[in-house]
Amino acid sequence: MNNRKNEIIKATLELAAENGLGTVSMQQIADRVGITKASLYNHFSSRDEIVEEMYEVLRNATKEKAAISGIDYDGLNAGTSLKDILLGSVNVYRNMVNNPDMFLFYKVIMSERSINSVAAEIMVRETETMINATKSLFYALSVKGIASFKDVDTAAFSFAMTVHAILDYESDLKFAGLTENKKMMKDFIEEFCSNYEVKEKRK
């Protein structure tokens, strides 16, 4: 992506954080970047297109900056602790969404999702990405004999959605200046493992 597009995305995010995404116009974005409105349209056809690309750019940049890569499924073995695997995967995701730019983006999108279809679609995509990644992990855990699920898809869905809800709750507590329950995620994962971890693991 060229530098001008990055400038446009950054300016849009700043304006949305300051005033709300719904109030941001293409003219305001152009003014913030220091270009004409016509020049802005050479890069993006609409504000919604900017927001959609913003999601992809920020998510990819955050993953690269944090050196986040996919889970090494081949490296999993039956002697690996399910708790360690799940805590590790959740911490990777937590670090990504807590990246300053990504956190600001989600703050904007979540405030707009009930009134802006593009914001709602982005939240759906992010949730589905999380669910699908969890399904892939859980299928690997089943094959490797680390965990046993009666229904892998349902277990993955319930785990991903609960993690999603806990992360949102943690964020709300932090933003409200209230005491955070730092054990909440750990306690949930421990309870989850007590139900699904294979006790007699293959050697």
C-alpha cells in the first residue's frame, strides 16, 4: 500500500475517534490529509471503502508487528498441555486487539455497528475469523489426542464466543475505570480444559 493511502486511513481513523464515524465526510478526510477531495477519490471511492481497507491494513500490520503467525499444528503433541495451548492462543489474540491503532479502530467500529452496516459487517467478519481459527485449532487438538470434543464445531463456537465476550468485558471494565478481574479468562480456560482435555493421553 502506498504512503498516501496509509495517510488517508490514519486520518479517517483519527476523525472517527474524535467525532464518530457517521459524521466523517470525504471532504473532512481530504482536509485532514491536505489533499483535494478529487485527489482523495483517486484512492478511494467512498468512506465505507476506506473503513473496509482500514480493517485489513490494521489487522495485517498488527500481526506483522507482533510477529504473529499461525499455530504450528505439526508441533502439537499429546504431551502438550491443553491449558497452555489455549492460554497462548488467547494471549496472541489479546495482544493483537490491544494494539493501540487496532484498539482505537475496534472502539470506533463497535460504537457504530448498530447504525452502520459496514461497521456491523466488519464485526461479523472478525468474529467469524476468530471462530474459524478456533475450529482449525480444535480439529488439530482432536487429531493429536490432546482434547476430546463430542462436537468440535460447537465446542469451538462456544469457546470463541466466550473468549470474545470476556475480552469485551475486560475492555469495558478498563474504560470505565473499574477493577478488572484478571483471573476471569484463566478460570474459564481451566474449567474448559477440565471438561475437554484428554486425561489418558497417547504416548
